Amino acid sequence: MWSFLGRWSARLLLAMAAASVASYAADWAIFRLSGSPFSTVTVNRYLSVPLKGHKEEFDYLGASQVACSVSLFPQ
């Protein structure tokens, strides 16, 4: 009984490792083979200021360009 569970666990662990390696390879390939691997995104920044009576005020701090990569998983 225990040998059956041991073999099943080993196969499951091996399958999970293979899926992780395959997804990493696909992510790397998409990143390297895309025309421009880096893009920019405009991020608007706000500051939350607490006020009396459990209220909040949001002050605009400005916009900035942030670099991001084109890939399957977020960086």
C-alpha cells in the first residue's frame, strides 16, 4: 500500500517539476522572441491623506512611465 502511494507521490512531484520547467521555458521564449521585450506603462500616483471623521482625501502626485516586460507571468 505504501509503495503505491510513494510511486504516486513521486510521479506527481515529477509532473509538477516538468510543468514548472515547461512554463519557465515558454515564458523565457516569449520574452526573448518578442519584437520589443520591454514596454512602458503610464502610472498615475495618488497620496491618501486621512481627515477628521474617518474621511480620506486623495492628492494627485503626477504621472510617471514605468518599464514592464512582455511575458506570461508578471514581474
